[in-house]
Amino acid sequence: METLERIQPNRQVMVFILVVFLSQARSEPIRYSVLEETESGSFVAHLSEDLGLGTGELAARSARVVSDNDKQCLLLDHQTGDLLLKEKLDREELCGPIEPCVLHFQLLLDTPVQFFEGELSVQDINDHSPVFPTREMLLKILENSQPGTTFPLKLAQDLDVGSNGLQKYTISPNAYFHVLTRNHSEGKKYPDLVQDKVLDREEQPEFSLTLMALDGGSPPRSGSVTVRILVVDVNDNAPEFVRSPYQVQVLENSPLDSPIITVLAKDKDAGNFGRVSYGLFQASDDIKQTFSINEVTGEIRLTKKLDFEQIKSYQVDIEATDGGGLSGKGTVVIEVVDVNDNAPELFISSLLSSIPENAPETIVSIFRIRDRDSGNNGKMICSIPDNLPFLLKPTFKNFYTLVTESPLDRESRAQYNITITVIDMGTPRLKTQHNITLLVSDVNDNAPAFTQPSYSLFLRENNSPALHIGSVSATDRDAGANAQITYSLLPPRDPRLPLASLVAINADTGQLFALRALDFEALRAFEFGVGATDRGAPALSSQALVRVQVLDANDNAPSVLYPPHNGSAPCTELVPRAAEPGYLVSKVVAVDADSGQNAWLSFQLLRATEPGLFGVWAHNGEVRTARPLGERDAARHRLVVLVRDHGEPALSASVTLHVLLVDGFSQPYLPLPEAAAEQARADPLTVYLVVALAAVSSLFLFSVLALVAVRLCRRSRAAWAGGCSVPEGHLAGHLVDVSGTGTLSQSYQYEVCLTGDPGTGEFKFLKPIIPSLLVQDPEKEQKENPDFRNSFVFS
């Protein structure tokens, strides 16, 4: 194959477009002819004129001639445009008996790519004479052979073809025989000897004739052989093959001395006349070298390696001869079966080593494939890996172009190793691989990309100036200067934000620094844009958003909003003595200027006048009663509530709450605890007199009630037994239920008894039944519950 020429990559990118490539392929081949044995360097044709090309265009477009076979027979003169013979041609060596002898070639032009198919017909000259395989032929003919009997003779070989090949046979004049020229189906001419008269062995036992073969050349050439004819005594049965023709198939890779087939001929005669021997009949040198036959058994064996690519079939003529000299003819057709013993071949015509990214569809390589086998063994599949952005396109005969499927991206892949695989369809399949390395050059087509679209930075307040608070980072998928990045701060969206006094950025590394101390309560968060610009031409850039979150430090103590403690009169909360446990007394309201955990507040009752009477809910600051209020509880209470945040360290504040217990809210005016205390201190004698009067009145009343109750009980004992008795095991049906919705902590039941006189309709007395029925230990209950009473009297 002609040496590959280097083609500049930039030139290939501009001109190897597939549409142009296909449109320039010539559909009809150009045909030339030349006589064999013409001297090398001889003129064949003026190729540039025949193709309509200008002077010097062949050289400018790097024209080259590529032949289908391995032997390069033609040369192209780029200066004159003439097609010349590279060497002397021998038609018999190139094509053998094939006629016409046509050599195929292609003319390949670059910029733009064009293909021209050509055919060179090698004309035969009469340079070979007919040649017989032997100098003498021996023919035995029975004396009782009848006139008209035909006897095949060995044919002559003439390497020339057509009119220069063998045309006819002649024999020396005689009265008993003449020769006929018989045409075979393969185009060969065979001589047949025809008997004209009855033979008489006793009169003439032997004939010596000269057989001549003539070709059709001018002047004709000839070859001759002596034919000796022996007249044999009568042997009336000649051997006959049981089957003719024999047909057999042999693999081309069969080993030497392999048996191919065994032929069999039978002779009806007995004795020596019935004994048959076998041999090849009129075999060529090639057949003699390739096959041998056993004279006794008729077994044909292989003596030379077969090659389907050279000879696809053999027709072997065989002869069976008996002891009397009679013979029978047969034919064995041996078909050579192709095996896949030739791997595909690949020949590169043009190749690019690099291609810029983002280039449109570009031809990377032009190559040709070939397989010397035939049938499925010669069918080929050309492919490349599916995961590559390239396509293989068949263009002209077995020529292929490797093109880019889409623009390449160097950032995705900077180098491609393309493996072209050619596989035939034989069994087993053979393949050939060729590796192509293609580099992708960089173009500045990628802007810098930040690692994330936005950055969140956290900075605790009261920081030190010039503190490194974080970094932004961007990458550029390009290479070299196209990938070098410079960072910068973008103007803030809010013109009121003094960004230049808050942060600064390192242009090379993207590190961010706080320029001054920040105060969470003044500026909790701010955001700004940063830019990343590469150094390509033109330069590309991208932006990202940076949000700086100022973290709170616990630098503010809780502030109490209620109750107020601004130096004015203290606020007093009024609580009825009938309030149940959990009664809402007041709620302490506080705030913290900090945020998060630093602003989470918890409330605690730090001090109280009477511990256990009030409680503070830790999460909402509600002050509630912890138990029922009693008569013995003080009227005035002072509560100190502590408010604490959850910062580190924790900060706190306290507030004082005044609580006044009252009997109800019906009084038009309730004095403040301080006023009541001052009035009590101012007039203590009045208080003592009131207390003494209340005690004497209560004692007198209880005494009168007790006396009346005793007397009534004695008079009405019988009535009391009938109307007030309680059957054992159950309670009376006329019971009064007093629930504990008041100041009592439990529910009690009482039995109401009427007087003996039904007309009066007034209560006699009230006797509690709970102590005897529901309370197991009344004394213990009275100790635990001071509000517990055993009897009540209603008037």
C-alpha cells in the first residue's frame, strides 16, 4: 500500500465534510488496457485529461493510486498527469486462465476528497505454445473395436487465453484413425481419437501417430506428442465406475495425507481381465502435486495443502484399467470448503492527531478494510465503541470515514483512544483492531463555576477586626490561562449597606475577612455578591451570593415588662380566699434582647412570704395558687420571681409581686395591704375589742344551740328513732350532698331531720353521716384538713 501522507489538521477540519466527500465519488470507473509484457515505465493514459483536471492539480491535491491487490502495478506522474506502468506485467501470473484480466485501482484526491475507480485490462499476447504433459501416449485398443469408437487422449496446456489459446488438434494422416477436438464445459479443448476402420491385430498390431495441438495466435504456435496404439487381443468388458462423477467437499485446512474419497470400478471379466487398477487420468501438474490415488484400493489422499483463496475446486479425472488393458473413465469433483483462516486487514489512508473542541462534524480518519476469505468468512463488520462521540460511515466500496458525531468538549474528555474493530462473519470469527489516539485542544468555553450558588457564613458578634470568616471557591473546567480565576466583591444591592467597611476578599484565594466588630442587635445578617473571572479571551465570569449571619452572644440580661418596677407604687394582685388550687394570680412578662437560646427565659419563685402557697410556672411566668386558701393564711404576701435566660453564662433579673387575699370582690373598696397595716398599727385597741366581742358572742350562741338540741332530742327520742334511723348497710335516701367546690377539699353528705310536728316545717338539727360512714379516722382527717368540721347547724 502506498505510504500514508501527512495531512495538516487545520486543513482537514475545513475540508473533510462528508457531504462533499460523497458528492465527489465517481460512479462509473475509468477503463484502460495494456498488453502484457509491456516494459515498466510505459505510458498507459493521460489521467488528468481523462478526469478533466487542470495541470498540476494532481500534485496540489496529493493524488495517489491505490490498488485492490497487494502488488502495486501503476505509477502516477504528478507533473504530467500520466499513468505509467510500475513494472512489466505477466497476464498469466496475474490472472491465470481468467479472461478478461482486469486489475482494479482507485485514485484518491484530497481537498476536497474525491475517489475515482479505475480498471486496467491486461491484454494477452501469444507468448506460450501448447504443451502436452508427456512426450508419448500409449493407447491400447481391442482388436474387435468397431469403427466410430472414440478414445480420449491427453490434452495439451496453453497458458494463453482467448484466440491465443489452444484451438484445435490434428493427427498425422492414416487410414484407421482421425482426431476430433472436443470443447469441455470449463472452456478446455480435449482431443478424441476416432476409429475409422476395423482393426486386425494380426495384420498390424501397433500404430505410431503424431498428435499436434495448435493455438490461434498469429503466427500460430503448436505442440506435438507421439501416440502409440497397441492392438490388444479381445477383452470384451472394460471396467466401469459404480458412480460418476464423484463429488466431495474438503476443508481447506485439512492436514496432509488426509483421505478424501475412495472410488470403485467393477469389471465383469474374470481372471486377469477382471482385476482393476486405478490411476489419475490426464492430470495436470497441480493435481498430481495435490492428490494421489492408491492403484489397488482407489483411495484418493491429500498430498499438498489446500488454499480456497487460490483454487476453489478441482476436477480430477480417474481411470480404472483391467488386466486386459481395457479402461474406464471417471471424474471426481473436489470442492474446497473455505475456512476462516484470514483475519480482516485495515489500511489507513489519512489521519488527524488533534482537533479543537466545539468544532463541527470533522473527518478524523479515512481507511480501507479487506478480508481474503469468501462467503460469510469474507463478510466484515467494522465498528468502534458505542460510548465514544464518533461515527463510522461507509463511503466507497470498503472505504470508511471516522467522523465526529457532535462537537467535542475538552472539559469532559481531553483525549480519546479510539479502537477500530473489524470482525468477519466466519466461524470462528477473526478480528483486527487498530488504535487511534485523538487529542482535543482547549477553547475558553466554560465560565468559572462556584462550588455552590450561595454561601452561608456565621460570625459571632463582638468579633475582632480582620478576622477570617470563611472562603468562596470557584473552579474552571478549561485549562491554562482559561482556568486562572480572580475573585472580587460585587456592588451590594442595598446602597445603604457599607460593604466596603464590613468585609474584604482575597482576589487569588477567595478568602473573606471581617473588617470591624459586628453587633448582633444592630445588624443580624447581611448579604452580598462575589464574582469569579477567568483570564481567557474573551474573559468569562460567574457570581455567587454570600450571606453572613451574625451569631448572638449572651450580652443582654432579661428585662421585666410586668409587673412594672420603674419606681412607682407597687402593683398588688387581689386573690379571693375561695380560689381553688391553680388559680391564676398574675403573670410575669419579660423579654430578652438576645435571640435563640440566649433569649429563652425560665421563671422561678425565689422568695415567698408563705412557701408552698404560690407557685410560678417555669416556662410562661404564670403565678398560680398551689393549694386551697385557708382562714389561717396571711392576707398579705410578697413574692420575689427570678427570670433567667439560657445563655452561657446565664443572665437573670428579679421582680417583686404583692398579693392580697380577700374574702370576695363585692366590697366597693379594698385598701392596699400597706394602708391596712398602717391603720392596724394606728388603732390596735379597736382591733382587740372587736376580737373579744366576737369571741363572747360565739360562745353564747354555741351554748344556747347546744341546750336546745339536747332538750329536743330527749322529747323526740321515739320520733328520732323512727324518722332519723339509718338502716345498717346502706344510707338514707334523703341525703344532702355538699360538694367541695368551696374552700373544702372533699365532698361530704349530711342527713336532714325534721321536727316531730309536721306543721312547723322547720329543721330540728343537722347531723353529719360522713364521719361514721365515709371517714375511717375523723380525728386524723381533722388534723390533716383543718377545714374539716363534724357538725353544722342551719336556722
